[in-house]
Amino acid sequence: MPNGAQALLRTLVDGGVRTCFTNPGTSEMHFVAALDSVPEMRAILALFEGVATGAADGYARMSGRPGATLLHLGSGLGNGLANLHNARKGRSPIVNIVGDHATYHWKYDAQLQSDIETVARNFSSWVRTSQSTEELGRDAAEAIAAAQGPPGQVATLILPADVSWSDGAQPAPPPQPPTPPVASDEAVTQAADAVRRGERTALLLGGRVLREPGLRAAARIAAATGVQVLAEVFPARMERGAGLPPVERLAYLAELAAVQLDGLEHLILVDAKAPVSFFAYPGKKSYLVRDGCEVHELAGPSDDALASLDALVEAVGAGDAQPHLQPPSRPELPTGPLTAEKACQAIAALLPEGAIVSDEAVTSGLTFASQSAGAARHDVLTLTGGAIGQGLPVAVGAAVACPDRPVIALEGEGSAMYTIQSLWTMAREELDVTVVIFNNRSYAILNVELERVGAQRGGPRAKKQLDLAGPDLDFVSIAKGLGVPALRAETSEDLAGALQRAIAEPGPHLIEAVVPSVYSGLRLRAMPHALRALEKLPRPVAKAAKARFYP
Ligand SMILES: Cc1ncc(C[n+]2csc(CCOP(=O)(O)OP(=O)(O)O)c2C)c(N)n1
């Protein structure tokens, strides 16, 4: 009879959970020891729990299987919270295994004793402290089933050390894959009626329909009926590039999103939520759907969203319609002094076929979507829950899930510093990741937010909270210290050369792109960079936004 940890690992592996991102301690030592008896489980060490949890998310997004973590009691789980929050918002299936003290040790309130379940409830839809070695296999199978959903969710299994080390455990068989329901006839008919009525209608796609089959189905409906197709603001995974139907993403700035949604009579949700503003702002609306626009939910997160969309294709007679596909086009390589916009241009110009782009470039990445629209086919993984420090760990997980695909991480330097230890895991696992750090020496977006929230114009003490200059972060040294070769680019030519090399060579590389801040403390109304960025947005949006912000 195996011990608890061995049966747990066997249950995970049989249930399709074959990669675990770890940061263990004493209470997890039996799990660690059991790794050698269950070699199908790949364990990958992270130097901070936020890296492990974000990597599990990136792995889940790209593999379609649950990502797993091994974490150390409440403190370790708490350190991983921000990226588990992001995973929850992106509906990634995650199984956390969190070690705990042996059950008989709890009453002594030893140093690491804490309320793990309370930490876990923040982001977990399923939480259980395993009570006995005999039941551990079953608990693990239930955790996998809960994580898989649909919708994908975070399941946290707390594993007391004595439950882990005792003998008498049995692996449990893998859970049966569920059959999610297709939209009801009534929901399909309602959406089809809205589409056919000829009033201004948009499909808002999210979650799983932002992959090729969903995009094609939506584009067929658009070709046959003239409806608009939009994508949610922060997709967990979106396929795009030449040969795929292009989709306009809702803007992060509520002011711009409101322009995109203006005039709509019907909004059909397909695995997406009705759009709301990221934050509340004094005197501005939180709910962005205009009054009088009817919202129809075709498929929710628990449904088979793709089959539901296919049902709508049939209902509106769009089965034979030819979807509009993005023609190939690449920008020229930029020249001269480097700006964030030129850096995006260079990346779009050189983006390799099949790239996975983890985008946490915040303000510096504003023009990447438009510049790369006609680039080779790629996936974009975005910051689903707004908690920064996700981009590098997600790149780790994506590279582990897809070893044959190049991964490009676009990172604001502020965001990069939350989970910079990711570089070490990239080096140790020899992951093919090109990290581009946009170093504008600022929390640039917060300058914009300072203005948008209606706070008084920041004085020097306020501005110091948003300014990262002095000491300047030196990412070339940081990367080298963590085992990743790195270069600094101060011109467009430097950047293009460094990118070409990084993409051509296997293994991780970091490029520090020194760029002026897009917003650099200027007021929104007087920002030439932002104005140029607006020009890259789809034309009607840019026009309306310009009229609003630059009258
Ligand atoms: C966990 C977490 N902490 C803090 C924030 C607030 N925040 C949002 S953006 C940002 C700065 C981002 O800076 P950087 O990555 O350098 O991008 P930039 O704004 O300069 O383009 C901060 C601190 C957050 N969103 N999440």
C-alpha cells in the first residue's frame, strides 16, 4: 500500500495533472520524496510562490489541462495569491496542493500554523483539508474534477503532513470528463432574432471562443448578417494573426470601451461578461452597456460555448458564409531612437510563426495589437485579473506546456519586478522565452489613473510614488544574476538585432528596452504619444475618442 503522498501523485498523474510548479517546505517533504516513485509527474521549482501559481495558470491556458502547484502552508499559499486571483478571473483550471502541519500538531499553534482555508477561499471554488490517508486519493480526484469544471476554477487541497506520510492510501480513478450543456433553443432563438432584426448588434466573445473555431463561427455570422464582433478586454488566451478572423478587443479605458459599445441595440454574450469599467471613477458609469441595449446571454462559463455559437451560425443561416480573414502584413523594422511604439513595431515585424505572447507591457504595449494584427499566427495571453506580476510566470508555464513554440513576454519594468524570480526557472528549465522589458522608469499608467480618478494634480510627493527612476533598475545585471543572458537596447536598431538573436537561439533571453514613458506625467489631454496610440485603434473608436479627449 503506498503512502498518502504516493497515492496523491498517482491520482494526479492518472487524472491528467502531470506538471506541478513547486515551492516546498518541511510539511511537503513526503510529496517531494514521492516524486521519484511517480516519474510521470514533472516538478518544476520556482523561487517564489507567485511564480509557481502564475506558471500553473500559463500552463493551464496553453495545455488545456489543469496546472498544479505545491505550496507551503498558509504563508506560501498567501504569497501565491495574486496570480491565483488572476487564474480565477481567467477561469484557468488549477489544483493547489498545500502542505499543512500534521493534524495532532495543530493545537500547539507552532510558528507556521495559520488558517489556510481562509486564505484559500479568496480564489478557490473548492477547498478541502484532507482528513485521512485512506480518503486522500478520492479527495485529489474531486479536486481535479472541480478544477476542470467547466468553468475552469481553482481547487485547493490542503494536505496535513501525517495524512501525507501515513501508509494505507489508494490512488483514485480519474474523474469522468463532464459534458457541458449547449445553449437552450430559447437562448439561440432569442440571439438569432436579435441578429436578424437588423438593429445594431454585437457578439461579445470571451473565454474559449477566442480560439480559431470560435473566431471563425463568429466571423461567419458577421459576414452573413453584418453584426459586429468584439472580444473581452483581457482574454486568457486569444488566437490572432494572418489567416484568422480579426477581432477588435474592448478597450481597457472605459471611456474608449463606451465608444466601442455606443449605439448598440443588442449585445450577445458568448462566454463573456457584460462589460464594466475596470475601476469606478467619480461621476462616471461603472456598467458600460448603454441604457436601452438588450443583453442576451447565449452561453455562460459552464456551457459549451463553441457548440452554442455553432448553433447560432445554423440558426441565422451563416453556415456557408465566408468569414473575413486577416491578410498577412508586417510593419517595417523601425530605425532611430527607441520608443515603446517602435519597440512594439520591431516585435511585430519579427514575431515568429506560432509565437505565444504573454502581454504585461501595460502602457508600453498599447500599439502592439494593431502592429501585429497581420503578423504570423500567434496566441496572446493577457492579465486576466489586473494583479500585476503575472506576465513572466505565465510565460514560464506557457513555455513548459508548449516546448516547440517560441514564447515572447512583453513586460513593463514595474510589473516585471513582482515576480522577477521567473527568470531563474526559465534558465534552469531552458525555456525558449524572449523577455522584453519596457523600462520607462515609471509606473506610467498610474499617472493617467491619478488624473482619471479626479484626484488633485499630483505634487512631487505623490509623483514619487509613481516614479521608478533612481536607482534605475538594471535588468541586464538582474537577468545575468538569475542565469539569463541579457542585452540593453537604446535604439531601434539595437532592439531589432537583439530580438533577432534571441528568437534564433534556443533558451531564455532578456532584452531591456529603454523607452520614454508613453505618458511621462503629462496630462491626458496633452499627450502626443497617446494621441498617436489612439490613431492605431480601430478607426471609429479612434475618431470618437479623439473627439472626446482632444476637442
Ligand atoms: C498586485 C498589484 N499591485 C499593484 C497594482 C497597481 N498597478 C497597476 S499598474 C502598476 C504599474 C505598472 O508599471 P509598469 O509595469 O512599469 O508599466 P507602465 O505603467 O509603466 O507602462 C501598478 C503598480 C496592481 N495592478 N496589482
